[in-house]
Amino acid sequence: MTIDDQSQKITWELTLEDHGSFQAVEPGNETAGRLRFRAVDPPCAEFNWFLFQAVGEQHRWGGRGDWDRETWNELIKKQTFETWVGYLEGTPVGYTELERQEDGSVRIVCFGLLPQFIGQGLGSVLLSRTVARAWDMGANRVWLRTCNHDHPHARPNYEARGFRLVEETVGPPNPRLTPVIFTGGAELDETPPA
């Protein structure tokens, strides 16, 4: 099965176990002074919902489609949970959710870019900032799960930064998300792009 095959979901767990294995990327000259990485503080459920939808819809991110405000608030108000956003000037370009685990690791729960900023080298820079923050949180290792629904450059980006594969599982595909941004909440008559 190829990565492009969407008839099944292939999930990969990737891990980074020491600082020395990570290959950080700094922003290029054109964005160096304009790119910021900031914590969402105070936490805001609506902002996390927006980021999850704006980044995740095109990649079939699952698991939160039926969450209500209370469930979102429970997530973002955990003492072990943080949301960070990358901004180019004042515009959000991508975000990450980090959560400290009981075993001392930090999981990258969500990571991604808004569609218009993909392909500009920002993903590698924001991943570098994300991992640096995870180490600052006291991580004994940093890990994440990604899958073949994600952007084709996602896994190669993680591996180029030093993450290594520790587990692969195969299961049914995530359903396509119903677009809510730019729809006014109305059902669309068109089929979402593949």
C-alpha cells in the first residue's frame, strides 16, 4: 500500500529520545525577523477549535468532531497541556498542541500548518520550535502519531528532524470531515477534495 492510498489508515508512531538526535531548522532570511512562536495564554477553546478545523480538515483529523465546548475546555485547561501558535507578522501560520505524559515524555498531540503556508519551509521551523518547547517542559522523549491522511511531507519532515519510527498500525480510514469554515455551517453539495 502506498502513502497516497486512502482506503486504509496507516498510523505511524515516531519518537525522538535525545536532544542530540534532533536536527533543528532556523527560519530563512526572508522570515527570520517576522516569525514568532507564542503560547495561547490564557487558553481559549474556540481558538483551539478553529485551529483544529483550519489545519485538520484537509487531512481528515479525527476524534474531535462531536466535541462540545465543555470537552474542549477540559482539554485545554489541563495543567499538562499547552497550545503554541506560529505567527508570520500577525497571521497564524500553524500550531501545535503538546501534552506532558505520566511517563515523563511529551506528546505532540497536533501539529500542522494552515493550507496557504504549506510549502514555504515553515513546517520545519515550527517543528523545531515545538520540540524545543517539549524539552523545556522536561520531556525525557518527544513523540507523536501521524498517518497517511496527513500531508505527504509530514512524516519525511519528522524523520528529517531526527524522529524515528517505533510502531506502524493499519486500520479503517478516518471519515472526511464536514467543512465548517467558509460554509456558514451549511451542508455543502460538493464532494470535498481528495
